[in-house]
Amino acid sequence: MTTKQFPKGFLWGAATSAPQTEGHSLENGKSKTTWDYWYETSPEKFNDAQGPKNTSNLYEMYAEDCKRMQEIGLNSYRTSIAWARLLPDGKTVNEEAVAFYRDYFKKIKENGVAPIINLFHFDMPMWLMEKGGWEARESVAAFAFYAKTAFELFGDLVTDWTTFNEPIVHVEMGYLYGYHYPAIVDFKKAVQVGYHTLLAHAAAVKEFRAVLPTGKIGIILNITPTYTRSTDYADQKAGVASDLLNTKSFLDPAVHGKVSQELIDLLAENQLTPKTKEHDKELLQNTVDFIGLNYYHPHRVKAPQNPAVPAKMPEDLYEPYDWPEKRINPYRGWEIYPEALYDVAMMMKNEYNNLPWFVSENGMGVADEERFMDEKGMIQDDYRIEFMVEHLNYLHKGIEAGSNCFGYHTWTFIDCWSWLNGYRNRYGFYRVDLEDHYKRSLKKSGLWFKEVSQNNGYTDASST
Ligand code: BG6
């Protein structure tokens, strides 16, 4: 048995997003996002026809939900603002949204919880999508205006901000693999979309420095650390390409203020170089104060067998490798590999100036959780506790080795809607009962997390 103590002031929290929790998606002045549009036009794509309209009804229940944060010992909490709610036409402020977010953020703080507010979580407003979305250069200025507006309206309440959640995801899912609207498959467009997103991020950071010079701003990236099949040259080369595209594409510019030469070369070799403008390099020098890393699973790769040259898809640069020893979360299909958190911690220490960072999402989605409900109605989610302890053990090891990690946020606080998967897999510390007016009920993991937060650590019975 060992006690794992975390650094003083460590953030114990949870993350979520506006589209996945608020509901009232087409009410209170909010305009449509691509999710509203997609559900309207292709409802069959969504698990059990569960669309974005109501999600977890936080819009009506936030006052009680903020008390629930305190009940399980959260000292910090990340959510996002819905761009299409705040600026329904991209220009005009929706006063109802301002009142909602101001009161929501105040209530979070009244409960002793520090808000970290994110600006974009896959929810592209439809008015901008109609102009080309992130494919269009004008998305950069549109996002910078939104960011500036949000900093001005809420900067007295919120000091810690992030620009994007997992920007590589809307690139991959929307422009390579068909899971997000507009479901285009085009590597070159995907790179352009990624590039405009990167510029939009940097432009928002620039606005931030002018509006809130004493605040802190970061970006939330999904980290899927690459592990290669072997040390052979071809596998290693595949690993380098995967790392450049999936990890370094946003992390390098966010921290170092520029895109790496290796990535520029890789894109050029494959005729994927995006359109750029002269002053872009200058804009990219707007670096962040901290990084959030969402970690769920590693990325195992091997050399591609018959790659197209130049590459037509990322799989022409690296192919997925099915590691025979893997452990899988069967509900989500993702590998469970907590060891990676130590490697990530070392990467931040050694390759990214030991910049302050936190685990901004980590969690386990499980289907049909009602199976685990006890006679008092509490879900006994010991599997979730085990999952988190395993991950925290490796994170702790990384912190002991000197990595500058300042917090651990789980996904998620209250069961929330999950894009095409709807409510199939549940991640929350609280269950949401869709049959009973979105009633929330505490799971065992919530009680466990409260103890961890209060003790700023835990005793791990499995380690010596
Ligand atoms: C993260 C996202 O990638 O993973 C969340 O930031 C998402 O929006 C979470 O819900 C869990 O993944 P999923 O696909 O099971 O909901």
C-alpha cells in the first residue's frame, strides 16, 4: 500500500462542453450548429435517434448542478461557451446567453469551484459552415471576434480560458473519416481546415493578451501518444509521421510558436501544403500559458503496406497496429494503457519546456450502467475508480519525476450526450436518467473522487 500525494493546489475536477450538456439547443436565441443541422437531415446516424436538442438539460438545471460540483469535491471545472448561443449570427450578442453564462459561472464559483472556460468544442455555427466553415480563411477573424467578445463579457468572472477542445478531432472526423459534418474525405482540405483552426487559436490568444493581460490561456489537445510496432526503420518512420500529424501539429505551435520544419516537409512531400499568408508566422508566435491534454488511449502504428505516394489518407503514412497484448474497454473499443500518462508527462517535461499542463480529460465510457445499480439506486462503478487510480498512479510517477502537471480532470461530471453515440456510453460521476426528467443520481465514483480531492491524493492498495 502506498500513499500518492499530489502537489499543493492540484486541480481535481471534471470537464464537459456546452453542446453535450446544455440542451435548449434551438431555444433562448441560440442559432443552429452543424450538429443541429446534421440531426435534422440525417437522424439515422445518431445512436437511438438521440440528437443535440435536449442533451442533459443543464440550461434549466445548472444551479443545482453547481451544488453537485461541491458535493463531490470538485475544485475546478471545465465547460465551454456555445458560439452559436452567444453570437447567433456571428455579430450580435444574445443578451439571454450573456445572462445565462454569467449566472452559471457565478454559481460555479459560489460553490468553491474554479471555472476553466473553453470556446470551441466541435460546435461549428451553421451560419459559418454555410460560408465554408474552417475551410474558409474568414473563419479565423470570425473566431477571433467571438473570442474577444467572450473575454470582454466574462473576463471579470473567469481568469482561465482555453481556445479549442481537441482541434485535430474536427479535422479528422469532419474531413477524413466521416463522423462529423460535413463528412468530407479529403486529406488536403483536412490540412487546410487544421491550419485555419491553428490560426484561429493563435488569433484568440492575441485578443486575450489585449483584453485580459493578467489571465491565463491555453488549448486542450487530445493526446494519443504513438507507439510503433518495432524499432525497424519503416515502423519508426510511420511513428514519426503519426506524431507530427496527431500530436505535434498543434502542440508545437501552441508552445513553441511555430510549426515544426519536419511537419512542413512531410506536408510538402505529400502535396498537402496549406495556403498561407505572409503574416501567419507572426500570428503563430502567440503562445499559451498552459496546455490541457485529454488522454484516453494510445496510438499504435506500423509501416503502411501499400501506401499511395503522395499520401491520399493518413493511412498511407502509418497504419494502425493491433498490439496483441492490448487491454480494451469493450464499450468504447479504446485500448486502456495508463502507462502512457507517464510518457506524456516526460514528453511535456523534456520537449515542451516543462510548461504547466494538466490532464484535461480522462475517463471510461460504459454502456448499460444500470446493471451496476444497487438497491439504493447508486451505480457501483468500481471499474471507473480502478481505471482512474491506474491512470493517476502513472501521472503521479511523472510528477515525481519533475513534470509540471497541475491537475487531473475527468470526463465527465454528469453523464452527457456524446455526438453520434448519444447516451450509449456513460462517463459521469452522476447518472442522468433520461426516463425521469434528466434526474441526476450520484455514482460510487463521485464519493471516491470527493475523498481523493479532500486528501489531495489517495492510498493505492494495489501498489507496494
Ligand atoms: C473527448 C471529447 O474526445 O472524448 C468529448 O472532448 C467526448 O467531447 C469524450 O465526449 C468521450 O468520447 P466519446 O466519443 O465516447 O463521447
